Amino acid sequence: MQFHTGRLIDHLHLRVADLEKSRAFYRAALGALGREITHEDENHFASDELFVDKADGYVSRVHLAFQTTGPEMIKAFYEAALAAGGTDNGAPGERNYHPGYYACFVLDPDGNNIEAVWHGPHERSAPSVVMTTPG
């Protein structure tokens, strides 16, 4: 089994009210970013560092930002997320956080503030770090 890691976040765990509604939302929104659900069963789903399962009480409320490769991907994410049941929380556009910051914000079915962001032209040292577990 392989995992991609190497950034600040090891994993993010969302506890949701309706797992199937969230699964459909994230499948569409992540698909617009060229990502997919990498692990799933009847009790959870995951995409790389994101892990989602049904809350047994407390539903999480977080701000989560997905990286993109540019404004067109952000627009595709925004449209896919809204079509899959998300709520507008900030249309695609430049933000004044720093020069080149372009983003959109959508509330997922549980009210989590999901952002798609591009920080402007830049170079990565690597797309991710791959860890392979023995066996």
C-alpha cells in the first residue's frame, strides 16, 4: 500500500451527518480537481489525507483548502461542488490574502467551509512524497 505525504497535515478526519450525501459531494468536487476517492466501504471513504465517516454524535466543522493548478480548476471545482449539493460561500476570484491568491469557497452538506486555492505561479520541489508500507 502506498501513501502520499510530506506536508503539514498527516490526515484530516471529517465526521458527517449523512455519509452517502457527503460521499457524492466529495466524489464530484474532488473529481473536478483530478482526484478520486482512494479507499471506501460502507462506513467511510478517503482521498489521500482526507478521511470521512458518519458522526456518532458530533459533526465536525472545519475550514479545508484543496490545492489546485490554476483558476480553471477552481472554477470546475466550484461548479461541481454546487451541482453536488454544496452551497456557495465565495465565488471563484482573486483574494487579497497575498498577490496571486485565487480561490473559491463552498459549504459541504455539513457546513464545512471547503476552499479550492491556487497561490499563483510557482514551482514545487515534488508533487508529493510516496511512502510504501512493507507487505
